[in-house]
Amino acid sequence: DPYLKAAQAYAAGKTSEGNSWHNAGNGFFNAADKLGKAIEAEVAGKTELAQKWRDAAALQERSVEPYLKAAQARAAGKTDEGNSCHNAGAGFYHAADKLGKAIEAEEAGKVAIAQKWREAAALQERSVKSYLKAAQAYAIGKTSEGNSWNNAGEGFYYAADKLGKAIEAEEAGKPAVAQKWREAAALQERSVEPYLKAVQAYAAGKTDKGNRWNNAGNGF
């Protein structure tokens, strides 16, 4: 039981490890909640809606494995690897939450808002691959590569978060604020390409070039 293991880790003062166990539990819990909404939709004869909730539940459940790997890595003192696995779990988890908001918007007849939430969810899910690549690099001692992969993941992840804030501002009738969040999101996403070029340079043994690309990514 992840929640039990989280409690044990917290009791032992192992906060980061506890957080990963706890989030794994949340992955199961909230996936089950979305599955419940799918069942309710099926009972109401809303087959298409039910399928959407099933998809969101499946996406949320995919967060569990990276969180569990994060807990294990953190328990073994592999901090960087653990952090990237944890981040991958967050990518799946929060993408699923945004998908849930898209479904709710569709149900409320807000088609344009729903589409924006779907785009934000897709962007957040794109962070996962980079985070997992970071974890793999850290696991074999390639720290610079790992850092750049992780940074690329952050580019996608936080761009999606900013898109979410833009959507919320639009919903609240604040178009100027929404536009600013969209611009910030676009800028953050632009950091990804330099970080990926840094990875390639580090992999080719070109450390100075890798550092320059990594710094270029930091500039965004």
C-alpha cells in the first residue's frame, strides 16, 4: 500500500521518499475516481463520455509506476534519478487532471475551452519522455546528459502549467492576463530545443558545446 509506505517514510524523516509513495497512492486513488465517473456515464447511457473518463483514468494510473520507481531510487540514495522519475509521474498525473478538466468543459458545452485543456494535457504528457530519459542517464552516471534531459522535461511540464493558468484566466474573463500566461508558456516551451541539443552534444563528448546549449535553454 503506497499510502502506508509513505507514512512509514515520513515517520523515519524521509520526506522525498514519502512524497513519491504518497503520490503513487494518489495516482491509484484519482484514477479510480475517474473510473467511477466512467461507470456513472455508462449507466446514464453516455458511452462516448464514459470512454473519455476511462482514457483519463488510464493516463492517471500511468503515473504510479514512475512514482514507485522514484520512491525506490530515493530510498537507495539515488537523488537525481529519483527526482526525474518523480517528475515523470507528475507529468502523467497532471496531464490526466487537465484531461479531466477538458471532459468537464465538453460536458458543459464549452468546446473551445475543452480543446485548450486537451492541448495543455498533451503538452504536459510530452514532459514524461524527457524525464524518463533523464532518469536513465543518471542511472548510468551521465549527469550532464541527465540534467539536460530533465531540463527539457521541465520545459514541457511548466509550459503546460502556464497554459493551464491562461485557460483559467480566460474562464475568469481576464483575456489580458490569459495572453500573458500564453506568452510565458510559449517562451518556456522554446527552452526545450536547446536542452535537447545539449543532450546530443554531451552524448558526443562535446562538453563545452553541451554547456553552451544548456545555458541557452536556461536563457528562456
